Amino acid sequence: MVDNHAYLLDAGAGIVRRAAAATQQKGITGLEPRTLRVAFLTHLHSDHTLGLPDLILTPWTMGRTEPLELWGPKGTRAMVEHILAAYQEDIAIRSTSLEGSNATGYRVNVHEIEPGDV
């Protein structure tokens, strides 16, 4: 965390649930789900990405209005595009129904990066 803002490294299964538990049980307010906005993927193995749909969608349904900023290796953009396509009906229903979810918080700004020195 930097200045009470979380920078997540990878998105394994249960990432949002664990962040919410850390907020409730440990008082780590920077991990409150609707404030999760920045993540980095080290590589695209399933054990590092199974929670990505959760990280994209759950904070949005809880009120996040800013897009997720996601840095990852080549292939990250395609993965995100396929996730959003898989959930297009859910996104449409939540955005246009009485649920009233906003039209921006499910979006993802993908930044693909090459291996090398950082």
C-alpha cells in the first residue's frame, strides 16, 4: 500500500473476498473492494488470474466508478477482452436495470508490458 491505496500483485482466486476480509477484520481500509483500482499480473497462469473477473466486476457492483488499471504481459488485453465478452449480459443488465450500476467501473485500462528491468 502507498498512501492507503492498494497495488495488487496478481489476481488469484478469492482476491476480492480476501481484500474485504482484511478491511473488516484488520481495518485495512485501502483494501476496501470498491477502492481496488490498480493491479499487476506477473504472468497469465490460471493460479494468478482466476480472480480477475472478480476483481473487474465485484468492486464495480459495489460502487467503483473508475476503470481498473491493469498492467501485465502480452496477452493481458486479450484475456480482459474475453472476460468482458463472457460477462457482457451481466454488465448490460446491471448497467441498464434498476440495479443502477454505473457505466464506467467495470472497464479496464490494460497496459501490456515487456519483460525486462523495471
